[in-house]
Amino acid sequence: MKALWDWCRKNRHKPLKEQHKELCAKLLGYYQYFGVRSNYRALETVRNHAVRVWHFQLSRRSHKGGISWVKSEKLKSDFPLPLPGIIHNI
């Protein structure tokens, strides 16, 4: 989760579409590697952390103040992050 925080911080000035594409790829790779049956709660925790971190880092893009949660909800509907899934049925 620390690596996710650092990545969001370093890439917060990229366009939203590019950030979304890379963040989705990172989350899908994480889900595919750790997606075993007993690990679903941890996958949800990582996704929730990614949502919070992305919101926080997007709020830091401007000196005018952070983005509101209303705008953040609109961003989540426009750029949805993938939901975790069980890949390996061990």
C-alpha cells in the first residue's frame, strides 16, 4: 500500500485518463497475483485504500483546495476502479 501511495503522489499531475488506466492495471495485477479464495477481504482493503489515496492525491493537485467528495463520487462513476475478484480457487 505504501508503493501505491508513492505512485499516486508521483503521478498525480498526469491526465486523469492516463492515471486511471495505469491504476486499473496495477490493481488488476494485484488481484491476479493475490486473488485466492481466503484473501478477498484483503483485496477489498487494497481497493478501498486505492480510492482514498487517489482522492487525496488528486486533492493536492491545486492550491485552490481539495476536491469535494461530491466531485470525487462523480470521478468514481466516470473512472471506476476494478472490483476485486477471486482468480485462483485453491
